[in-house]
Amino acid sequence: MIEIIPNLPDHIVALHKSGEDNDDDFENIFVPAVEQAQQKHEKIRLLYQMDSEPSDNSKVGLKEFAQFERITLVTDSASVASKIKSFSFLIPCEIRVFPIAELEDAKLWISE
């Protein structure tokens, strides 16, 4: 399930993923949130909180990350954090990983 994280500036797409990946959530929440931000702003940012591991068929990947000016991934998954750090050179923007306990710090960083 993907839900919008409220109370951030509208140039930031802030999403919280919990549980299993769901294609409908990607198409009905992730894509429209990105499109809405892009209509208002030339440069947009992403805060993506993951409480669970992505499935093998997760639709959120490097292609989706490439459209952002800055990304913060909030997760306690060491494997996800490691993968992001390993592939960060392929993503043409600044990216940081925060543990879930530091969500407020992640919100501050993405808003700078």
C-alpha cells in the first residue's frame, strides 16, 4: 500500500509504502502525485518511506527516480539502503538514505 505523506511543500512528492507492492497503488497514487507536482514545478523532489522490502515486481525503480532533483529514501532495510547506495551513481540527482527513526531529519533535508 502506498499513501501520501501530508504537510510537505507541493514540489515534494512524499509517499509511504507499507506491506506488499500493489500495481494499483503505483498507477493510482505514485504516478498522479508525480504528475501533479510536475504540473506546478519544473524541479520536484521525492521522499519515499518504505516499511517493507520491495517485491521482485516493484514498479518503483531507477527509471522513476531519474525524474527528481533530490531523493530521500527512508527505510530500515539494510539491503535496500545498500542497493540504493550502490546504484546512486546512475541516478542523476542527489540521494540520501535515512533510517525510519530519522524521518523528521529526512523531511528537513528534502525540504532544504
